Amino acid sequence: MSVDEEEVAEPVSEDAVEQREDGEDNVEDSSRALVADGMYSAEDVNDRVFDELQLHPAAARDTQQVWAAYLKAAESPEAAGEAIYAAIYEAAPGLQALFKTSRPILAARLLRAIGAIVGHLHEPKDLKMTAEALGFQHLDHDVTVPRVALLRDAIVDVIATELGASRSDTALLGFKVALNYVGGALIYVRVRYAARLKILASSWTMANKKPEQRDGTGEDDEDDEGDGSAGAPFVKEDRARTPKQRQADKTMGGVGLKAKKLLGTDGEEKEARRDDKNITIPRTFPEMFRFNAAVMGFGELAWMQEVLSSFDAIVCNISSSYRLQEECDVLALRLSKHPGPIDLADFKAVMFASLRSLVPKGWDSEHEVAWSWLWKNVERLLVEQMGKLAKQERACARLFAGIEHEDRTPLHKQVYTSFFEIAPTGQDYFKQSTTRLHFVAEKVAMLAADMYKDPDGVVNELSACGLRHVGDGIPQELCGPLAGAYAVALRNFVDDPEGVDAFDWSLNLVSRIIARVINEGSTLVMKAINQNNGKQLAKAVACAPRRDRANWVLRVTVGSQSISPLMWAIETGSLDAAGAIIQDLLTIRADRDRYYYGVDALFGRHPDILRRLCMDAPGLLPALLDGLIWRSRLTESGRRRVVYFAKH
């Protein structure tokens, strides 16, 4: 039954109604007796407040014991997670569209989340932090009270059915109270933190604007130096520079040495300005961060540059839990390659100093809270992985070192057998020879293993691979099931749980990156090319602004990799779509006093377009050559004025 439907029941007697109402009252009274403050119960989801859940110690203990008994009764942790996943999937058909990750991975996540909730029932502070973390991960999902109730009842029913008569009614009530508490926290966090996300977006945009673009801030660099917002906090530290710190200034690109001239006395300042009129003042967040890091003595910490290079993607994707998790996982891998201790609190100090300098007029306590909240979540995700990655890398290497080359063919067969069972539609795309399929499976394993060794190189390779998948029309929904099938096959093939877990984590990251690249690269233009439909492509390009129209059909960029829709259409034989692209590019369009003509963009992106057309698609040459000619609509003495564009 859906959430909005009403169940039609048979008429009941008044005595039965009274008995049922008494029973409901007793259940509600019993559940409220489990909670000290009475704000949370087993029946209601409270999304108006988010305080600590003070569950009675005996109830918390009973709930933990029942959860342990449920795990013990299952054949394996995977089977326990699968049972809960199946119950939720069947109880809430309307939520199936939200389950975008593969079934094994989601089942494992459900098991970990419920285990963390139950494990912290006797620790209200830790339970609240766990609930807040789960709420942060569900910011991009529409969590509602009816949906929480559906999931709660499905989970409790599975546990009650599995344990049978050995279950404890108090423990089941404890489960309901805990799940209601976490569900209400998810709703509360999503609503409450919307304002924080808005503050983060606006202040980050301001911090990366040029001074003349900021509203009322930063128009005059000299004024900023004296108002105590940018330069003043570092004057005292900068006057006594040690040799090590001066070397750090050079490491940071010389910004610190130039800034030192500006931060001296008035006489020194005037002298410095006469000597060097081309001094570069930090204007964006990366520049200001490097400046402050050098001044504060952190210029030699190379790991800070790793975090800084990923910080823009982290801030821009703070509301997307999956993308944020991906960015933090890759960043943690990169940080694990740096020797020595890493104190993330140092980055936070430099970050705040830089933000206060770039947003001096609008900065207030709400900004402090919002950016502290962001960094707390990022730091939590990084710390969670950084201590494990070195051990996981060794375990993954040991796993594949123990699998002989001749044993990998049976393993690959098991992978595809499991994959086609999980995702039958995958058979429509894996049509190559057996040798090619074994190569694909081996390549997937190599990418997952190399992710620990060279995360940047693997991410770039995955971006290129994902864009090729976009051109081939591979749906992103197949990435998760393939990763899950590989993990299932490995668990049945080898007896190395630690190594399989390490490989599963890396392969899950690989599948998420590929799925994201496919999603971001699957533009309307690429979809039209895959169908070789010129009319559909014309409709897709019609949605583009005129100044971006050429870019839509010449470049699709994801990360550091890009693909040309035009060249892909030519190489794959989608000539109808390729002809529509050429015709659209070489059409002159006017917007008041501005004219748009894509000939420069076309030859700038593909200088060899004439040669490529002669070799691969000679039938498109007339469309290209006709587009390089402008004909006047007026005639004079039977002649028409013509302009030939032969610049390229």
C-alpha cells in the first residue's frame, strides 16, 4: 500500500475499538517510558527538534543484544544486509528510484548505518553525531515522515520475523525509537542546513571574485591593508622571519616576500612601491591561501596544496553527499602519499584567515558556523579513511599477488555470471568476444588496484574512459552492479576477507567516478548523436545560449578530460547528427549588435577538419564548404554579393 492510499477495513465493534486504542496507548506509553525526556517515541517521528536521545540503559542494552542476535542468526553479514534491503525495497516501491547504487553496496551501507545507530544507543552524544552525519549524507534526498515510517516498519518487521519468539518487545520498541530519532534528524538537518548551504555558496562566490567585482569590498587594496581584515593580523608574525620561513616564502611562489614589503613601516611601504610596481596582491581564495600559509609558517607543507587543489570541488558539491564522499576519498588517497604527520586543523586556520580577508564586510558569526560545519564534515570523512588506506593498499596487493594468472579466467566468468544475474540489461552492452570480456574484467581489477598507488592518474584515466562510455551510450546504472558482482565473485573465490574489503572499497570508488563522468557527460547533444538524429540534435542545441552554442557541440569536459561531440559523431558514423552540427556551427546568428558565427570555434577546435572529412565523411564536405560562404539576399544587376571565409 502506498503512502497516500487508504486501507478499507471491515467494520469492527466498539469493544474492539476500545481494546485497540488501549493497546496503542500502552505501546506509546511504553515507548515514552524508554526515553528520559519524552520528546521521542516509537510511534511519532519528531522532526521539529534535534537533541540527544536519552534512552533507558536497559532498553539500549536489550536493543543491542537483539541486533547482535539478528546478525548471528543470518548466514553472513551480507545476507543480513540483503534481507533488510529486500524488505525496504518491497515495502516502499515508490522509493526504488532513489536506490541508484548496486544492491550489494547499498545492503552493506544499510547494515553499517544500523549497526552504528544501535552501537551508540548508550552514548547520546555519539548517537547524535552519527545521526547528524547520516543527515549530512542525505541532504540531496527528499526525506519525509511517511518515508521514515515505511523504512522503520520494514526494518523492525525483518528483525522480528527473523528472531521469532526469542525477540524482546522492549528491544523492538527501542529499535523504533532509535529509527524515529534518526529519521527525524535527517529531516531536521536537511531543512535547517539549507541556510548554511546558501551562506557557503554566496561567500565562496565572493571569495573567488576579483576585488572590483565584489559588492562594497576590496575595491582598494591599500584600504584593505589598514582595516585589520587582511594584512593586519599577520604584521606581527611577518616582522621576525626565520630563515626557514623565508625559504617557505620562496616555495609559495614569492608571494610572501612581496607581501612583506607591503606589511612593513610606512617608509618601507613607499620604498617598496617605488621599487616594484608590479607586486601581485592575492585576489582569489587560492592566492590568498598561499599567501597566508607562507606568512603563518605552513609554506613547506605540500599536503596543504593537495587539499587546496580539491577544495573548490568540495565546496561546490557540499550538498551532494555522494560527490563529496568521492572527492574526500580521492583526496585521502592523495594525502596518504605524503610522509609525516598531517594536522588538518592547520588547513582550517589558514582557510578561515583567507576567507575573512576576502569577505571582510559580510563576514559574521553565521559564516563562522557554516564554514566550521563544512570543515568538520570534510575532516570527518578524511580522518575516517586516512588511517586505513596504507593497510588497505597492502591487503589489496596481497590479494592479487595470491591469484595466479591461470586462475583469473574462472574468476572473470563468475564476475559476469553474477553481473548478468544482478543486471540482466547488461547483456545488451557486453556483446564482445570472450577474450575481450576477460580483458575488460582484468582492466577493471587493475584500475581498482592502481587507485591506491596513483589516484590522480587513475582518476584521469577513468574520466577518459567514462567519456568513451558516454559516446557508446553505456548507462551509468550498470557501473554499480558490475562492481558489486566483482566483490561477490571474489568473496566466493578467495579466502581473504581483509583483501576483498580493500579491493571492494577501491572498486566502489572507481564505479562511482565512472558513473559520475557518464552522468555529467551525457548531454542532450551526446544523446542525440547516439541516436544519430539530426532533428533531435537541433532541438538540443536550441536550448543553448548563443555565446555557448558552439561549445555545446564541440566540447564536453569532465574533470581534466574532454571529448568533441562533432568528432565523435564522425568517427561513429552518426553522419546525420554530424551534418546537423556543421550546419548549426556555420549559421550566422544576430543578437542585436552582436553576430555569432562558429567558423573560428570549429577550426580552432579541429584545425584538421577538412582532412578528417575527406578521409572519414566526404559526404559532409558540401555542407562544410557551403557554410564557409555568405550570400547576400539582395541582387544588383542580376548579381549577388558573396563573401568567402578562407581565413583558416
